Amino acid sequence: MIEFTHVEGEKKGSIRLFALSTCVWCRKTKKLLDSLNVAYDFVYTDLLDSDKRDEVINEIEKWNPRVSFPTIVINNEKAIIGFKEQKIREALEE
């Protein structure tokens, strides 16, 4: 099972962020989510051991076959790939 880190905030559904600890766009995405004060879960894929990393990559591939970062999955219904501020804001206003 993937172990996410939970960030407290306003509940806007299930928001999962797949990120890399060294990725500037991932940091910008986290900052945006924090500034919007939404609850979300994230995992730094690059900091996992190989078995857990494989599990996370398999999950990302379902939403983003290129396995690029950041990947945000909202309510297990849609994914936003990359730092797309407007799309993220719109998705969380619904």
C-alpha cells in the first residue's frame, strides 16, 4: 500500500499528489495546494525504496502513461499533469 503524507486543510475530495522531492514544479504545486488551504495527500516518489517506488509508478501510469511529475489525481476521476495553476484552481472550486 502506498504511504502518503497527509496535509490538513479544507476537504475538497480525495486529492493525491505524486511528486519528486527535487522537482521545482512539484514544489510549486504543493505551495499552490497549501495556499488554497485544501487537504491533500502526497508522496515523494524518488525517496521510496524500489518496491514502493514500483508500486507508485504503477499507480501513476494509470493516470499518466508518461509518468511525469507532478501528477495530481482528484477523486479518482481525473488527473492534472504538470503545474497547471488554472486547471488546479478550477478543479478544486467544483
